[in-house]
Amino acid sequence: MSIKPKDEDAWLLDSEVQSKVEKIKGQWKVSLVFIDTKNPRRILIREIGNYRSEKLANISAKYMQQTAARDPRGTQKVNKDGYNFNIN
């Protein structure tokens, strides 16, 4: 029996998944960023964990990103024109 997602979480099925690795207080923090492909302004960030080295953090980030993505090949992409950047 499959679990149906809530209506407000259904967009996560078709989202682009990216990873973020940043150094905070001597540890490397890994987060996953879910971006809606239809509405790029809808973003969800989930912290995965902290690691003692950058190499371990990058390995974990890549693995978690591929696991969380519906399409592990990475073909789900956000339209970059969906963001309204003013360069001035």
C-alpha cells in the first residue's frame, strides 16, 4: 500500500534537488534544497547532518541528492528565467 503525499507536499515529487555544503563552527553542514520546477519561488531546505571533513560532507551530499531526487539522472531542472534578478 503506497502512501499518498499531502496536497501541499505533492510538488516535491517533481522538484529539482540540489545539495548545499557549508562550513559552520568547524564542521561541514549538509543541506538538501528542493526547488519546484513549475514555481521556482517555492523552495524547501532540509538539513541532513554535520560532518568533520569537507570530503565526507561532499560524498554524503551527492549520495543524498541522488537518493532524494525522483530522477537520479538530474533531468529535472528549474527554469532560470523564473527568477526575476535585477543586475543594476
